[in-house]
Amino acid sequence: METKVIKIEDLQKAASAIKEAADVLARGGLVGFPTETVYGLAANTDSRHGPERLSSVKKRSEEKPYTLHIGEKSILGRYVPQLSLLNRQFLKKAWPGPLTVVFTLNQNQIDLIRENLPDYRINALYHEGSIGIRMPDHEVAQSLLRAVDAPVIASSANISETSAPVSAEDVLEQLAGRIDLILDSGPTKYQKASTIVRLTGDELEILREGVLDAGAVKRMRQVNILFVCTGNSCRSPMAEGFCQRELAEKLGCSVDQLAEKGYKIISAGILAGCGAPATPEAVQACQEASVDISGHRTQLTTAELVYEADYIFAMDASHLHAVNNLAPYRSAQTVLLSKEGNIADPIGMPIGTYRKCARLIARSVQERLKEIF
């Protein structure tokens, strides 16, 4: 067999090459393709011969599982249903990117998979109740994966126990005449393997450090919720307090344990000074609802806080407008907290007004958290 190499210099002109590679996979052939880390070797799991050839070419045991590669995040739910909020946000930040995730599935997830996937695909993709998935951050790889009407498994395009290839020339050096086609898009960006993590429920274990180190993974592994008002002395700290309580109850932990669970709940004000306490009336209204915000200190809403937030809830339209001006690219993450509209500022009003405001905030927080989860 002669291994064909197609040089891809312009993705817009690569449609025919992608189609040819997809056709090779459909027939049970093997295709070397670029990712941002190393070159991969792909096989179509719906082909009886593809996975067998992959193991044969790599000189690897057929019992050792391969990684499912996907070209878009929207199909993840087919293979790993019922992901938690923490895991959804983690993958939203990490993918596409140099991260391979091994999902350990619970019985309910396994039952759902059995209802929706045929046995031959389950046998090809899952191993002892787990599945490895990767979404490369490379346009050629994503285009190829989207073009194949079947799950595609892949491994590095080399013989087992040898160095992973970072160019088409490296692939040819080891596998010329043994695979059908190589899509050559030049040297890979990182020239280093992907990081591998295992997710078991909301627990994360790093199995191999690669492009991403443990610190980078940890920074991605957090859900950030930001509440914004004017001075950060009443409405937004009340929302922060109620959100912490509701979230702790949902997760079965204490408020102090939220950070280690991966959740960061904060508030800020678009005109706030730094370090002032919440108003006495806000503290009292929350205290009457068993929420303690006595330790709150005000802070200014900054572009950095907005950028870090996964969800941003504004108290009224002026705050929404201010956040969107501060960071227009985060407008999709920013909404009013209350579906009823603006939450009026109780500053300077009697305690009864604060109590009414606190009830509206508490109810709105519950509704928003229900949506998020």
C-alpha cells in the first residue's frame, strides 16, 4: 500500500481533501491527521476493520481502549449524558483544546447510553464503564471529524512505545505503506501530548500532565457567578449571600466548602468603593432569612471580574448596560437577576423595604440557579 499525503495550506480550499479522508475512514481505512498537540491516527468505529487495523498498525493490544474524537461540543451529550454544571463549565473552557477527558459513568448514565446507542458502538467506545473523549483545537481535525457520519476513535500516529509524531514527515517515517492517507497541515502548534484527566462525578484526577499543567486545569475547573449592583452594599451582597446558601444546600455542603467544590460566588458594584461593609439593613434582612453577610466588603466591578465570570446577574438595566460597556464580549453571560425586571435600590429606605427586596432577590436567585443546573 502506498500512503497518500495531501498537503493542506488553506482550509477554505481543503474541502476535497477532507471529503477524501472521510471516504477513506468510511471504507475502514486509516487517516493520519493534525491536531494542536501531535498527529493522530483515526479509524471509523462503525467499520469492522478500522479499529482492528488501528491496533495492528500501532502494534497495540485490542483490549486497550482508544479515545473518541469529536469535532463539536454539541454532540458530547450523546456519549456522556447528564453532566453536572461544574463539568459542563469546565469543558466549555477547556474544549476545544489539548485536554483528553476520561469520563467514569454512573449507572444512570450507562442506562441512558444503552437506550440511545447501538451495542456495536457501545462496545467500540466504552471500556469498563468509562469513555475517553477529546476535542482537538485544530480546524483540519474538526472538519474531518464533522465530515464522518460515525464516531471516530484515534490515537497518536505512531507505533506504541515510540515518540509521538509532530509532523506529517514523522508519521511517514513510522507508518509509510501501512496507512491509507495523511492530511499534512505542517508541524503541530504545541509539539507535546494532551493532558489527560479523569472525571468521576465532580471529582477530578490528573492522569497525565501534557500541554496543560495542574494549575491551568484547576483554573478552568471553577464555576464563577458574579452579582452586580451600584455600590455593592445591599442588593448584590444580598444576592451573593442567598446564592451561597442555595448552592450549598443543593451540593450538600457548607458555604465555606463551596470553593473547594469548585464554585466561586462574588458580588461587586459599578460605582463601589473598596472595603466598606454591607448596609446594616441589608445585613439584618439577610440575617432574618438565616443568611450571614456581615463579613461582606465592597469592591468595584472590573473587566477582570467580568471576564472571569461564567454567569453575571445585574440588579437593573443600568448595571447591565455598564457591564456590557466594560466587557462587550461578555454580553451573552450577562442578564438581569429578576425575570420581573429591575430590582429597585433600597438604599436609604426603612427595613421593610429591605425585607421586600431580600425576598425578591432570594426568589430570583432560586429561579436562576434552577436554570443553570
